Amino acid sequence: MIIVDDLRPETGAYGSVIKTPNMDRLAEEGTLFERAYCNSPVCGASRASLMTGIRPGRHRFLEYNTKVEEDTPEAVVIPDIYKAAGYDTFAYGKIFHHKSDQKDVWEELKMPSGKSSWRDYLVPDNITLDSQKGGRGPAFEAYDGPEAYQDEKIALLAANKLKQLVDSPKPFFMAVGFVKPHLPFNAPKLFWDLYNPEDIRIPKTYFRQSDIPRAAYHNSGELRSYHGVPQETVLPEAYARQLIHGYYAATSFVDAQIGYVLDTLDASGLRNNTIVMLLGDHGYNLGEHTLWCKHANFDHTIRTPLIISVPGFPEGQRTSALVEYVDLFPTLMDLTDLKGPTEQLDGISLVPVLKDPHATTKPAIVSKYKNGISLRTDRHLYTTFQRKATGETYATMLYDLHDDPLETRNLANDPAHVDMVASLDKQLRDSWGDNFEAKPLQVDKK
């Protein structure tokens, strides 16, 4: 299982200009999911949800710093099942948000440190800035030198372990969590040089719309904590292009690390009986609606890359089936003939889709960020913003993604769509699960 932090569906196989030959190769060896969605567009909550198979609720899996052991202390996580079944379990890099969360489920757990901090700068001036009390370095750097970034160390750990496993009689479950393209967008200069700055374009929706409720916007606070970021509400276009360039470079850089791990797996001879699942933990804003980072309920923030390659299954296929990350736990159980915690799991197995990309899965998926709860159907994305204490709706959004894929026309307040809003609202409430109102320490595990 390869988890990439802040990777949106921006790879060559998804039609992006970003150069990602290794992830593209994996797509040719398996199934690419064109409409996969995280259940929360923030890393800690998303990872907790996908590793437990439990949807976020009004009171649980809310923030970047979510811990499974606090929000759902009795929940079983994916490596629990494999460890109990006799698998060796390994984790390299960022899997859960906190290294200490669920640490006992791993036979080996390693997270190499960055040179300065987890932000991992290698340019001396940036290390100095990042080392100051309360300070941070810039939002990006292009490093031209011999030292290795954190993700290179993670790839080396995973690759070395794969070499050791060649002669092991035991099956294994390995999770590899890469940090880039998470901010800061740091990467070796050679990956920056893959792109001509003159070719970088800002999104067509780089403006603020009057029909989007204030609840849907944020100040991109994660980005603004970095040194030198302009303070304007809408960042100057020249700086925005630098950020996008940095994201492209960081994505190509992490693709090279993924390639190193996959090449090692192929060379080891283990690939013939090893399932490979690659995903980004959530979507990402690269200036759409003037937003940066995650933390929003737009389609580009909750839609994610997902590729699953299973030996003996069809290769090089794509599916438009609607899937969500709570489906990953039951899928892995199905693929490896293990019994998961059935009553805990909110998702369904995707094995029918892996066998036939035209198979149907579900009519809609649910994703939640703080007060915003979204329903993605085949055609529409509906979001209701509700007060945590009362459940009262105070803002809504509705987009027809067939006619308006860039989400430029909010139909929620259009009198012609009153009945549709009511219908989608009911469907959302019917779909968000029986434990949606459960509070931490009170979630049932049957």
C-alpha cells in the first residue's frame, strides 16, 4: 500500500502534464479509478477513516491530527487483520498522521527524519529559517546537491526490506507513506527543470465567486504559515505559478521514489503474487477558487488518485465507478481471503470492479470536512454546511459536474432546483451511516 501525501489526480495516466512515468506504468498493470473519493480532505482524518473503514462523523475524524486510538479506540485497523493472519507488517514513512498511533500493529515502523524538521529543507538558508523558534522556511525549494530528501530515505527503507523478504516464508503487508508533494514543495533541481516556467498556467477558476458561500472558502492557512508567502487574499499570479511549478516538481520527484520501490519489487520476483495499491490521501487545491492545500468540499479537493494492481486480474483498465476510501478495507480483505470486522466497515468490496470496470458499485459517496458534508452522485456534488452542535444547515452548494466540471455555478439557491436539493439532502442523510452522530470513545465496534 503506497500512500502519497497531498497527491491529487495529477499524473500522466489521469491526463495531467505532470511527468509521472512510474505511476503511469502501475496504471498499465492494474485498474485506474477515475472517480475515487476520500472521505475527508485532510490527512489525519482521511488516513484514520481509510485504515479503519469507518466514515468520518459529526464528532470523529475531524482534523489533520486525528488519532484512531482517540476517536475509535476499539476499532480494528487493516494491519491488525494481516498481523493476526500471520503476515509480517511493515510501515515506512507516514501512514497514520502520528507515528505513535497504532504503533503496535507493525513488526517494523520507521520514519526517517528530515535534515531540518519534518519539512525537510536541504538549502542552507532555508534550514536556518526553519530552525528558528516558531519559524518556517519558504513554501518551496529547488536543491542542487548530493544530500537525500526524506522521501528518498523512505524509498530506500522499503526497497531494502523487499530485498530481505525474497527468502521469507511468510506473507507480508507493507505500507509506504511518501511525504511529497506535501508542502513545502521541495525537490531536487533536476525535477524543477522538467518544466518550463513559461508553460505553467493558473486555474481558470482563479477568482472568487459571489454565489459560493463563505463557509466554502478558507484563507489557505497551511500555506500562509511559510516564510515569504504574500498576504493578499488572492495570491499574485506570478507567485501562484511558482507554487504550481513546485507542486509539479515535487510530484515528479515522488514518482521517481515510487518507481524505485516498484522496480525493486519487480526485480525481487515478489511482484507475481503481490497486490499493489497506490493512493493519495485526499485531493488538493492548486489555486482553484483561489484556494490552496486541502480543507474544502469541492470536487477537486475530495477526488483522489487510486490505482490497484492485482496479479491475475485484468490490466490497463479504467473505471468510472464511484468509489470511496472506506471501500479499501473490505477490498483488501476480499482480495486476500481474510475476514474483516464486517460490522465495523462502512464500505463495500471493489473486487467486482477490478474484474469488470463497467460493474456498478454505489449510487453516491459521502465526504466530510468540518461542518461541510458532501454527497457525490453520478452527476452532482451537493454539500450542506451544518452547525456541529445542532445539525442546523446554514449554507449549501450544488454543482452539476456534467455541465459544469469547474464548479462555477452554484445551483443550490436556484428556485428551479429546490426539489433536487431536497432530494439530495435526504439521500445524503440516508448515506452518511448509522454512527454519524457518535462521539469519540462511543463508536460501536460490533
